[in-house]
Amino acid sequence: MFSSPEPSISRYFRWKRYVDYPIALLLLIAALPIVAVAALLVRWTSPGPVIYKQIRLGLDGKPFTLYKIRSMRADAETAIGAVWTAQNDKRITSIGKILRATHIDELPQLYNVLKGDINLVGPQPERPEFVTELEKRIDGYAYRLYVKPGWIGLAQINQDADVDLNDVRRKLVFDFEYIERCSFWLDMRVLFCAALKAVFLCRPLVLKLLRLPYDAEKSRWAATLLPASYVSPKEEDRLSKILAKRTTL
């Protein structure tokens, strides 16, 4: 149970589906040639399926199947199980590095938007194996499940891959900001910045000019969610090592 005041849920969540569906449909149609080329490159350069399926948790913790273009070896989790991607992870293929850097590997998730599993913008859906652990260690983490997750999130345009629990907490700050402030105009700005990030042009100055939250420490949720010291307690060391890797393939 969250011991501090919970963020209020924006009323716009009631209407997002009606706005997100046509936009996602147009984006998916435009992205099909890119997905086709990426699929061919993956097929030619490494054995295994082109599309990778992964179970994530959606609204109210309901599991769903997330779709991505495979960017790792097909046997990447056979020996070590579900872990996050380490820096310079050898399991990532040469084509996969490009797909991840440009976020092309995430384009099939537009199909998840059309299915109603996720919204265009929202907190990033996480794997059930890690949600259980994170709920134990981060007060209020489960509140992300009170709204439908997103293809793109305010947290993801502000930060790169997590390296420890403190990064997870910082992203939770941005998730709370989004849950409270969600609106059509906010979604359009986040999508615009996501496009800029795909070509490495999303910078703090851009976020500032668009009046998007860009500094977790300045959020009203900082005092609640961020630790006073950015040194992980000993009891968090084991999970922090796991979170130094990303779970997505």
C-alpha cells in the first residue's frame, strides 16, 4: 500500500482510446515499409523468429503479449532467464543494435495499441517477474498499473535504460507526473520528442521549450519517491544488479 498521497488520475484517460486508435493506425501504416525492411534484415542476419513476443502487465496488472522486432539472439534467455540488457550486451545482434538505437524494434507495438493492450503514451509496461520485486522495494510502484501502459512514456524520453533502482524511482516520478497531467496536448508533445529521440535530437532544452517535465528532482513527487541519498541500501544490491540489465529483447 502506498504510504504517501497517490497521484490523481487525469480524466483524459477516459477518452484516450478514441484518440489513440486512429493515430496508431496511421502510424502503423506509415511504418509498415520500415518494419518490412527491418524484418528482412533480421531474417538474413540471425536465425530465429523475426517478431519477439513477451508477456507484460497492463491495466490493473492484467498480462498481455507485447510484440517487438527481435534484436537479440533467439536463445538469449535460454541459459540465464529473464534479465535486463547490460551495456554492450553480447546477446544483441549487429542489426539489433541499430534497431534498438532508433527504436525501430518497438514499431510492432503499434499493433498492441490497436488491440487496446496499451495506449500511445503512458507508463512503460514491465514484465511480471520484475513488477513483483519492484513493488516490494519501491513504495507506490504498483500505482502505475492503475492506468493503461503506453508505447512511449514521459519517463522514456527523459531517461535511457535503467542501471539501478534509483533510475527506476526517477522514472516513476515522471510516470506520476504523466498520470496526473495526461492530456491530448501532452501526448502530442511526448510523441514529437520520441520521434526526435529516434534520431538522437531529443535534448533537455527541447523538453524545456515544450514545457515538458525534464528534471525529476524538481517534481513534487521527488520528496516522496526519490531517496535522500543515491546509494542503494544493501538489501537492494541484488535487485539493482538485475536492473542493471533491461528485460526487453
